[in-house]
Amino acid sequence: MSADPTIEILGVPIARLTIQAALQRLVRLHAETGPSLVAYANAHTLNLASRDPGYREVLRSAAIVLNDGSGVGIAARLWGRPFPANLNGTDLNPLILGLAADEGWPVYLLGARPGVAGVAAQKMTERFPGLEVVGTHSGYFAAAEETDVVAEIRASGAELLMVALGNPLQETWLARHLEATGVRVGIGVGAFFDFTAGSVARAPSWMNRWGIEWVWRLAQEPGRMWRRYVLGNPAFLARVVRERIRSRGRRPAPPSTPSE
């Protein structure tokens, strides 16, 4: 199997794939012997990874990291290697669940506030009648309960596990427990359950097309999001520019061709 075309941004290799190629890659990961961790990377994710070497290694060890949002899109363009598509998790995750329905993969949803994952499961099974959600659990559990949560996921027979605990917890949780859950593919999905259940309003489609969904989220939750966006976005771009300047004088790697 050929390696995925990637671009490394702030030390994290991010795949350069079309939507269809990303879905095909998930099918191949599901068929592999061991479990596979799938992550999304946006500006906030990479800011956290820049400050936390352990988290950066979790992302580097993932089977695949997908680009999410305009921040990483700008970074890729600065390097002259734009992404062929914005694989925003809120748009791609329903397609992944549709794929699970088509392929017959049982799904488990872990995360968000109590009750939210259950509502999200109901809405997704209504949208994809063949989808089998074999269990849900909120993200509010103590460390002492982790063994029971892992055992519950394993007993469910799930093959796809979506974890909505936020960065960096969802990826580090998967890195520690994915193998014990018995699932084939585990993916960190951020606020996807909240958006799907309707407990958090999503930005209008035109804002998504223009890559400014972050403005909507900032307006909806200013107290929680202002550090991430008002401080975090400029910090991310500054890090990318510094990395780009340092790279001058070094011979660039030959560009890879995105999978179609």
C-alpha cells in the first residue's frame, strides 16, 4: 500500500486527500489487523501539540491525521502545497457514519454531556437507516471508571468508535485505550455530537464555505472560545510563518500528488 501524501505542519504530518480518498482510506484501515487511530488537526490542535511534545507524538503515531479548517488550509498554502479539500469533521463525520452503515460497521459513541450522544445516535440512525449504533456513553466519567467504559465498548462489538472529549483528551484517550476496546477504527470528533444533537448551533453553510465557522463559534460561546480563536489563531499563524522562514535555505521535499 502506498503511503498517504502528506504535509508536515508544526511537526504533525497531515494527509492531503480528497473526501473520497479519505473515505477509501478508512475502509483500508478497517481492514487492517490492528486498531487505527484517526485524528483531525485544526489550528487549535496544532497549537496544543506545539506546546505538548507528548500530544504531538500521539498525533504523529496516528494512522492518519486529517485537515480540519481554514487555519491549516492557510498554512498548507504558505508552503505551496494546498489541501485538495477541507475535511471539516462536522461535514466528514456524517459521511463516515454513512460509510459505516453501508459497510455494516457497528458504531459506539463516547463523549459530550449526558444524553447528547444518545440524541446524536438517534438522529444519525434516522438519516442512515442501515446504521447500527451499539452503544453510547457520556464523556463525564471518573478515571476509576475508565476500565468499565472500555469493557462496555468491547462488549458492544463496535468496530468504529467516535470519541468526543475535545483536544487533547480524545486523542490521548484513544491512544491509551483503543486496543483494549477491540474496535477497528477510533476517531476523535470534537463537538460533533453536540452539533448533531442540536445542543450547540452550527454556523450557517455560507460561513462554512468561506472557512469562517470559527467566527460563529466565538460569537456563540465567547467566554469559552476567545482564547482559542482571538489568541490562538494569530499564535498558530505566527508559528507557521516562523517555521516557513526557518525552512528557507533548506531544500524542500518534492511535492506529493493528492490522492483522487
